[in-house]
Amino acid sequence: MTSGERRLAERLEQKLDDDYLLWYDVAIGPRHLHPDFVVMHPRRGILILEVKDWSPKTIQHANKQSWQVFIDGMLKTQPNPAEQARQYAHAVADALKRDPQLVHAEGKYQGGLSFPWSYGVVFPNMTRKQFTEGQLDQVIEPHQVICSDEMLEKVDAEDLQSRLWGMFPFMMSGVMSLPAT
């Protein structure tokens, strides 16, 4: 784990209720993609989080497709972290759609997951002000981001959870549960 991933893991363990499930760096789908975090809540759905330990100083250029970032002293081109998280979220959704108990059996949404899913990015070394001043809100939707000052130990649990679930474009009704036996 990077230091930012460790900090997020600690914060999620501290601030999320007991009915949340959390996975870190699990292989997903046939390409064995590894999202940083998969967060599941039975009433909310599944959220994929990509953590980037980048600071404003390390980011040289950012657009909707790629970012130029100094990593280990070298300028590297990386995919936009929101796009990376989106691809991971689709891989998770596609893997889950293989289970008929998790999809709509009929109707308008037939074959689609019967619970919401979404994705977001966490910047543990960048404040919301730095994110906005760096105009990163032009290349990643601000509601899909959690910044360092929004995941401090002193942050209220409800505020952090609200940020997480604000990443969903819409909410659906229903509850995930164990199948009837």
C-alpha cells in the first residue's frame, strides 16, 4: 500500500458503519485489473475508488485523457485517474453481471445490475482548494473526488460517507441481501 492508500484504508475503517464491506487491491475480471478499493454497502451499492498520492507539485499537465506527473523524479504520462477508476468500475460490473441473482431478470434494465455502482478518485496529498486552484475540476468531476482535507481523522463519519455516496450519478431502491434458500 502507498501511504495515501493506507491513510484511506484507516479512515474508511474508522468512519464507515459495520454494514460496509471493503476490499483492497483485489483482482477483477479476466484481465485481472486491480482497483485500489471496492466499497460495498447493501443499501447503497458498490463504489470503486482509485487513490493517487500525487501532490499539486508533481502534476505537470492534466486533461480528460491523460496526466503528466513526476513519479520517482521522472515525468510520466498516466491515464486520467477518473478514467482509470471508470474502467475498473466497468470491469467489476461486468464480472458481477455474470451472476443471475445480481441482475434484473426482465424489463427495461434486463441484464443490468440490480443495484447502483459508481467510481471516484481520492487525492490524499491534495486539498480541495489545491484541486480547484489547479483547475483539476475541469478534467475530473468535482463530486467524484475526495481530497486530503475531506478525509482527515477529525472529519465526521457522516460527511465522509456523504462524499462517497455523492459519487453516484443516481440512486436506486432495493437492498442487497443473501439469496433465499
